[in-house]
Amino acid sequence: SSYSELNASGSFQCVDSDSKGFIHKNPDYPYTFMYDDGTPWMWKGETSWRATTSVIPFEGRWKPYIDLRASQGYDAVQFILVSYINCDAFWKNEGGPVFALTSYGKDYDHLNPGYFQWVDKRLEYALSKSVVPVMLFTWAQEFAKFSTDQFEKYEKYLVARYAAFNIFWVLCGEYNEVYEDYGMSSEVWKDHGELVYRADPYDHPISLHPTGRTSCREFGDEEWLGFVMEQSPYWHRDIQRDRSFNKPVVNGEYGYAGYNPDDDIRIGAWEIVTAGGFFTAGFFSTFAPDKGGWDLSANPQQQNELKWLFSFMDNTEWWKMEPHDELVNNGYCIAIPGQEYLAYSRDGGSVSVDLSSISGTVPMEWFNPREGTYSAKLQVNGGSSVNLDPPFTGDWVLHIGRTNSQDMTAPTAPTGLVLEQN
């Protein structure tokens, strides 16, 4: 080097790491994610839109929030870096504003490193708890204020600064609002998607966050789009529709506890999972403390119901399961036919399950998603369809092929379909 102060010599030692690597699409099960070492990774997301701003300070709110969500089984949190909302708190943090300020507003040519140093702290802490950042670059209304050159420089900066993290890129929130509101075409997102795809040396998954009742499926065939993101109230149907691109599908905004009807948080989550998709939940008291007030203890029932879902799924081979609604006459089903079946019904009641792919006898149990409790372990004979009745009323989860409760040894089945419940 011509700069003597940059010349250095020395040695270092390489040691084994317990890191599983980055998260990517699983080539063997392309609707799912995995770490570089092959370990399946299930998206268990939560929303904290204001996470990088002074509304959620690092010491007083961010750390206890991440601690709680990590203890409940969450492993992803989505947030936005530059909000369009006309309030200082939404684009400033302990390090100041995200961009330099002028009398005309933000100066998009001059980033403030101090802001990003506090973003660094938040991301590093989340990752220390195995919670992966899902970084939205901006909202549509703010995106429209950048020139093309300014936004490209901003994207390159974010990739250069954060590509060494385990991270997901989301180019924009409510991205399709730029079409009608600002007269842009889809080409603008293709260009920016390609730019991030080329700039990122580690190929972190890229997506776009859409407006309500839509998805970013218009880019489903693009190589740079790593996963399809929806914001849809048609939980089960739209996940199955968007799986047509052979990529993971995430409903990034399916409902908020404290805003939507209480049961929707549980029902939506199970209907998404049994479509072969993933979801990002939201709690009104943590994603928008300016609206609902900051309260980590709010909506305890909904917090528990999602914690129980995560725990349940951890004891299944979910990454191998495919949608098989045709196997049940009530509710929805994902399965590895002949091995493992998971069904859910929001309506409750009896169900007929086609077990013709099973030879012999397999264990089964019911799970109450409102209480987090399991039924007695039973066994069921395969080879045909069986009619089953849950031991409780209301929505249910049925698991056949293995059991989740602590004692994994099922009793021996006598002649007949199902042992009497005890």
C-alpha cells in the first residue's frame, strides 16, 4: 500500500465456531429456510416497526423486549429504518437523526453514522439472543422522496454495513403504494432488487412488504426475490397460492394483538402454518408505543397462544411437511404422508383423516391451542380413513405420527381404530 499507516503484518489463529452460518432457502425443501450448516430454521416473527428509533430506546425497552420475545420462541423481528411519519421520534435515536437535516427536511445525500451505531447495538443484541433482524429500508411514502441515485447509495450503504449480520432484506414497506400514488412502475423494484442482490456477497434473502390484501407475488419469478411476503387476511388460501413460486412464503402482517379480534391472532397463525407458510405476529403495545403505550405484559393470552404454537412446532418435522388438505374433511392439514400429519380446525368438532398411506399403528394426540395442553396419548391404525373426535370443544390441533408431550412412548394399540381416551 502507498499508505504506510495501512501496512501491517502478523498472524492469527482460526478456531472452531458454534455458528450455524447464515439463513437461506433450503434447497431440499424450498418452501422453508435453513442455516448454512443444514439446520432447519422456522420463521417465528414479531413486529417492532419503531425498533431503531427513540420511541424504543436500547436500554429501557429494546433489551427487555428482545429478552421476552426470545424466551417465548421468536427468532425474527421486523422493523423499519426510515419512516415517513412526520414525527422526530420515528427517524431519530440516541445517535441523532438518520440523515443530516436541512431547512427543507432530510438530506438524503448525508447519512448520520451516529444513528446507525445505535442500530448496530440493537441488531447485535437481538442476534446475541438468536433473534434475526428483518430490515425494511423505508416506507413507500419516504421512498418517493429519494432520487434514484440517493436510494441506490442508501441501499449500498446498508448492505455494506449489515451484510456480515444474519439478516433479511425488505426493500420497502407498502411498496406497491408507489404505483398509484406516485406513478411508478414495477421496474423500479426490479432495479433495486437486482442492485441489492448483486451487492450482497452473502445472498441474504430479499423481499418486499406489500399493502393489505396483497402480496409481492408479481416478483415471484425474479431470481433476486428470496421469499414471497404477504399482508393478507386470507391466511390459508393466499399462502397456498403464493407457494407456486417454489419459495418460502411469509405473511408479514396478518394481525395485531390489541387491535384485531383476540382469537384472530391464534387462528390466523395456525391457518398459516397449516398452509405451509410462516407468519409475523404483532402486539399493538410494542410495535407502536406511540399509539398503544409500551406494555410488554399486554395481551397475555395471545402471547401464550403463540408461545405454545412455537413450542409445538419445534417437536415436529415441519420443514418436510406439505399441504394436504384433501386428507381431512374438517379444517386444514400439512403432512409427510405415511409418517406425520398435523391438522387444524378453527371450528372444532369431529374429523375424518385419510391414513391410507400408513401401514400399521402410529401414535396420535390432540392439542388445545387455547390452553397449551395435550390430550392423553393414543394410537390409531392406518390403512384407511378414520373418524376422530376431540376431547374438548373449540378449535383443535391434531397430531398423528408422533407425540409432542414429554413421554414419547405410545401404548400398544389393541384391535380397532383408537384407544379410549383416559
